[in-house]
Amino acid sequence: MHRTLFRTVSLLAPSRQGEILGRYFDWWHRSPDPWRLSTDSYEREKYAATLADLPARPYRDIVEVGCAEGVFTQALAETFPEAEITGLDISGRALARARARVREERVRFVRANILTHRADRRFDLAFCAETLYYLGREERLRRASDRLGDLLAPGGVLVAVHPWPEAGRLHRYLDARAGLTRLSERVHRNPQRPFTVAVYRA
């Protein structure tokens, strides 16, 4: 039912779809941290696994797509103390909490719909976790994959993290995106909820 709802919303124009998703996530964030991203042991394991699967190299410009209230953004700021970091999310309410959580000048938060967003810069590291399944049908996943690829500077790295085995369906659009090469894909078989970390390079 959850996935059917979002496929139905994706029949609308991308901008209209974004408006509805923005209201939906503002409603979800009526109370702080509705998914317990800051306290749940599964989330902590996923964050650690995501960072461990990164190619070892310097990263100076980082973007997180679907940053919610900035829990992982804060982890990125601690892991990469020299990097400029941008968090993108469709919920203004979530972003307000993210700004309160991470108060560093080198970290900024931008309200954006990944289906229509045009970045004003390119990044050498991008994250997209637990986001693509909200976008619905195939055309929107293809469009989102194109937008994610557009965020990367030449040689930039994209990390996509989604539940397994659903990640196979979601990530195949990244696999098909011209200019992206998959470097690795690892399934983390957490007994609560297995997930896949897929790493791509522009």
C-alpha cells in the first residue's frame, strides 16, 4: 500500500508531485525524529556501513539528498571536517531541525525536489539513502537517476543506500545512467532490515 501510494502520486507532474511529497513529509515531521534516525541501532549500523564502503580518497564538496533532520549530515561533518556539505530535502520542517542540529558555516541546507532540482555546483561525493522508493514509477526513477548523476563533478562518487532486495529495482536506473559506473555493491544482511550500499563514479 505504501509503494502504491507513491506510484499513484508520481502520475502527477514532477513539480506537483514535489508539492504533495513536501506536505506529506512536513506532516511526518510534526514530531521530531519520526523515524528515530538519531537513536535506532539499525540506523547507526547503516551509517557506519555506508561510510566504511566509501573509496578512500579526499572529499571536499559533499551533498546528501534526502537529508531529513540532518542526523547523517552531522556524521558527515564529523567525518570530513574540511569538507563543504549540502543537505537537500523536500520538507521545510525537517530542514529547520537540521539547521538547529548542525550549526557550522560550511554546512548548508536547501529545500529541493530532486526531480526538478538544478544544482548550482558539482560535488565530489553524493549520498542518496532511503529516498528513491518515494518517487514512484519508472519514469520518475529514471529522472531522479539523471539528476543524481548531474550532481557529480568528473570523477565524483555517488553512494546509494536502499533496502535489499528492493535496491535491485531502484538502483538499476543508476546502472543504466550514461556516465555512471558502478564501483561496488554490498548487501548488509541486517536481521532487522537488510540493505544495499551501491557505489558509483562519474
